[in-house]
Amino acid sequence: MAIGVITLFLLLYFAFLHTKIRDHANTQVPKHADFIIILGARVKGETPSLALQYRIDAAAGYMKKNKETIAIASGGQGPGEDITEAEAIKRGLVAHGIPSNKILLEDKSTDTVENIRYSKKLIPKHLKTGLIVTNDFHLYRAKSIAKDQGLSLEGIPAATPTVAIPKSYAREYLAITKYYLVKTFKK
């Protein structure tokens, strides 16, 4: 019976998390944001992973329609990466025709908390409205972390590569759980 109760609790908990993820990924994207923060993801050598490429594509699509928006490309350099994630994002945006003078680089971060913390320091004081660009499964936690750091950001959801959906969602459920626990016990 205890196993059944635990199983039911876990199923309900993961259904709750999945609902939060879907709700934040399925919202209207505001137009004319002053800035967007594009969160980094794995780079293979100098080539963006498919997840990162989808983020770049989503950001470029937004910036083409909102020409005054500036981008903050965020992400340091990890193992197996010949360039920073921020540099890969910048190169991808420029390849889409986005002017390089519209792109700021945050190239020191190693995780989502640092992405947002370090990117926040690069936001010009006169800019007010911002968006965060990441894959749909990651948007809820990224927006929550931004809110914790005093940034009220809406999101631009990038697709998640089909092949990565099971792994990405499973990891994100655990990451959100860790986020909840750290936030609860920090108080």
C-alpha cells in the first residue's frame, strides 16, 4: 500500500510539474521587448547543439520582427566546447542577419542561475521590458529563477528536439525539484 501511495504521489507531482512547464511554454510572446536573454546550451566544438540552435532560431525570428530589441547571448565555455556558448549564439544570430552591434555577450556563466545573474548586469539601465529565450521545457524554471533575481521576464519558447524530449523533461523535473528544495530551505 505504501508503494501505491508513493507512486500516486509521484505521478501527481510530475503531472503538476508538466502542467507548469506547458503553461509557461504556451503563452503569447509580447512584441517590442527592449531586450532578450538567450540562454546557452551545449556546443560541440564550435557547432551549437540542436537545442541551442532552436534557441538561436527562435531569438533571430523575434529580432527580425522587433528590430529595436537587443540580445544578450549568455553562456560560458564547457568541456568539449571550443568557443563559449555566448559566441556560438552570436555567430548564429549574425548568420540569420542580426547586426552584431545588437548582441551583447555574457560568457562566464555555467548554469541557468549564473546565466541570469550575469546577464542582468549587462542590461542597459534605460531598458525595461525583457524576454528570456530557452527551450520550452526549460522556460518555467528559467522565468522563476529570473523572478528570484528581480527580473520579471516573459518567455520565447524554442522547440525541444524530438529526440531529446524524454531526457530533457526527465532532467527538468529533477532540476525543478532541486530548485524548489533549495528555495524552500534557503529561507
